[in-house]
Amino acid sequence: MTAVLAVVACAGAAPAAASRTDQVRKEARTLAREVAAPWGPDRQYSNGEFVDEVGGHSSYGEAVLGYALISEGIREHDAEKVSTGLRAMHYATNRYSSANGAVSVFQNMAVGFTYRLAEKRLRDDSDWRSIRSTVRSFMRRQPLVRLRPHPPHFGNHLIVESLEVVNFVRSGLTSSNSSAILGPDRGRNYAAARDFVQDDVPHLFAGDVVRSGGESTLLLSDPPDKPLAYQGLSIGLYARAMELLSSSGKAEVALKRALEASWRLVAPDGDMSYFGRNQEEAWTLAATAYAARIAEKLPNTSPSQRTRFEALARRALERIRDVHLGGPGGIWPIPALRIDLRKGTDAVDHGGFAPYGGLALMFLNMLADTEAPRDASGDEVYADRSGAAVLGKGESLFAVQRAGPIWMAVRSGPSVQRPTDIRYDGGLLLVKRLQNDGTWADLLPTRPRLPLHGNDSAGPLIVRNKRGTAVFSGHRITPHGSKGLTMVGAYRALRGDPGIKHFSHERFRPVDCGAQVSFPARGGDVVENSVFLRRTGPYSTGGGEVVSGGTRVTTDPPARVVIEKDYRSATDPDVIRARLRWSVDADRTIKVRICTA
């Protein structure tokens, strides 16, 4: 291999060292080095595929992690990392590498980034020259998958494919294949990608803007439920696309509104992807931090916005270090893997160390190469003070509240489109309590990915054994200061045809030891509500009470408790479900209190 250090030296100076005051960039570089450290020849098969204790076969993983290692290796003058990344990229672009011939826009995006970077910085590298023709051939045959002029709906894959198209076309390569991105319609494809970023995204989200605390906020995620992991991913990808296309105007406004929402929704410990699929993934933190830095640098960003965005980036990077850093792949994709690798694998959404660690490293590298504005400062996120924020609308409606030592998140749900995935459920999602040492303790795990039980919800539920089950679904959330939140809504069918549609409400009140949930029940109803608890040892039940994993659940009136085991959550690999059931004789309010044990 041609010496990479020499190649870098003659290809242009490496980015200037981070200033002492740029804590975000300094931390991103440190984290990137630590995440990349384990990835070398001993974690790679001879064909370039990575060893992955969690994920299976995935050319997407090799492409994304390969690109990230090449970028990291060039910046750090690490020839071995560059060589490892190039071997992975050769695997990812070999004609027979993709499983079942499927096209992955994430794979293609990483290939496009790699080609342009390598042509600029590795033109004299023998390893790059040996695979260049394979990469070019791969690029010349890739078709458009989703992107069309002015698509009617948003999806994060559309931003990914827009980045793919921009890099492919800017590479200067062409193709005679009429269906390829680089084919005769490449100019039209490029225009579609540019217009999607600059015009279509702001247009598609124009009706989703919500005022919160006097500011306009936006959940820039996949509708209608808008999972929070994709909020982070989408704004990171969108910021990168804006940077490549020098976008401003409407796109700039949309990005800032999304970051305003993220600044409000993030928990005091940096947790920011606590409902929907891909919960608690490390890449959503890295992507958010990168997007925040890009927004800080935009010319029309106000000083107060810069302060908030800087604080958001710092909090995201702190959580990566505190919760995700380490393991055989340098970064634990989700916290549960750190606790139990075998059980935690069940809580991962079809990925592993290579694809998900690669995405995190990719965004860390982007951040590490991005200078801060001169006045970058800010440490406080919204959750550092008492207050409540209501975000999203319709099926994405949720709220967060800080009241003294308690922080909680509630969601209107459950999802209409994903009724079998309880990670999209409504009700009380998280309760965190401030400890004497200044850290935050989770009283609840995030909702589990497995097992599935058909249409499911934690409730409140009204059960008609032969006819079906109705679930409460919120339409509006109202904060009441230190008294908590009220969610107003109605019951609807979850399973079968229970014939229950009456209006109701659910209240969430912070208490010194945790949080209390209460809701009305009518005489004659059989009512059920579930609470998920981590299982770190023996659990106990009795008298309508459950104690497990440092959390105590008490009920008034006392509930009949049924325990179900072997649930898998992104934060905890071993979770139990306490099904609480009441047969109600007369109208009354049911209370469930969740506290430290």
C-alpha cells in the first residue's frame, strides 16, 4: 500500500486542530478515535466483511463503516484504518456482495462519499487504485429507489438517496444504463435531489410546525408516528445535504425548528430516542450533535439559538461517552448490549456493530471536521430546569416535563399503523429521578421490542373478554405546572369490536419518589394497565404492588397482578411486564404510582 501519511501530506493539509474552546469538536474527535480503535484486520475477514457479534450479512454495514474508517484514517494519519476501510468498501461494491441483489440507499450513500473523498485524498494510494474500477462499476449500475420529483411523503431514506445522487453526479462519472442514477437522466435526478432538500422537505412539514415555549418546533421524522431515533437521523442527514448544496432559506428554517424540538425533548441525561423503532441507537446522538453544529454556523442563527444548539450537541456527546462507548465494536449500538450481549441482540432492529456503529462514527467524523463559530457556548438543555413542553401533533403528539428531581415523557399513542409494536405505544414512557450524586436513574426501561403479542398496548385498556379490547388514545396534552400533565382523548378498539368509544382522560403527576398515573374507570368495567420494569434480580408481588430492578409500583385500589417475563428493551435486556387488572364495581379513579424502591 502507498503510504497514507504521505498521500495525506501531498493531497492537502489536514483540518486545523480543534481550538481549546471548541469542546464539541474536541470531544467528537476523541470519541471517533475510540470508536474506530477496535476496527482493524483482526475484525475483518479476508474478503473485507467485518466480524459482527450482533448483525448478520450486510453490505450496508461494510460500506458505512468502511467509509467512516477511511475518513477517520485520513484525518488521524492512520494507514491501517484507511486500508481496513478500503477492503470493506471493495466487499460492499463487489457485484455479488449485496444480499439477494437488494439495493441499499445507505450503502450507496456511503459509496458516493467514499469515492469523492478517495479521489481527492487517496489518488496515489495503491489500495484505492486497485478497487477504483470496482467502485466505479458499482456506481454506474445503481438505480433510483425512492426519490422522484416532488414526492408526496417524507421518509428519511429520501434524504439518504438525495445525498447518494448528489455525490454520484458530482463524481463526474456517467453510465449508459437508462435506469441508473448516472444514466442519461442524471441531470434530472440531480435536480430532484436538490429540490427535495431545498423545497420539498420544508413544504412536506409546513403543516407540522408546533409552537412550544414561544418557539416554532418540528419533528422532522418519518410520519405519522415520527419515531425519535429518526428525528436525530433525519436532521443529521438533512444538515449534511444542506451543507453540500449550500442550502438556506426554507431549508435553514426547517432544520432550526427541528433542532428546537430536539433541544426540548432531550432528557437531562441526554436520552433522546425513547419511543418508536431503533430506540436508543448511538447514531441518533451523533447525528443530532452534527446537525446542531451545522445550524450553529448558519449566518442567520441567533445567539440564543447557538447557545441551545451547542448545549444539545454537548449533551448528545456526553451520553455517547457515558452510555454507548466501549465493547468489541468500539461503541454499543444500544445500551442493552452493554449489559448482556446475547439478550440485548434481540432488542436491536436488524443491524449490528458494523452498520449502526458505522453510522455513529460517520457523523462523529463529520462533526470532528466541522469548525465551531467563534462564540460557541452553551451547556443547558430544556430539561435542566422545571417546565413542560408539548411537541408533535396527531399521531406524533407527546410531551415532556421536568419537576424538581423528576423528569418524565408521555405519548398520546398507541400507533394506528404499527399496533403490534409497543415501542410506538402511548401513556407514560419514561420516568427519571435525580440522584444525590447528580446522576439520573431510570425508573422504567424503554418499551420492549420483543416479544410481540398481536395488537398490543400498555393501556389503559377496557377488556370485553368475548367482544374485544378498547384502548385509551390521547388527542390533546395540557401541562399544569408542578401538578403534571393531563391527556384528553377517547377509547377506541384495539382488538375485536368491544363497542367502547367514550371520552376519557389520563393524568400524569410527578411525585417526590417518581410519578403517578391516574385515570377514571366506570362501574362494571374490567380495566387493565401494564407497567414494564427492568429485571436485575428477584422481583416481588403482593397486595397490588410490584417491586423489581429498583422500582416499586403501587396501585389504588390494589390490582390483580400477572407477571410476564423475557421482554427485551433497548435500555435493558431483561424486562418483566406487570399486567395490572381491576374489576370495577362503581365509578372511581384508578391510581398507579411508580417510584424508587
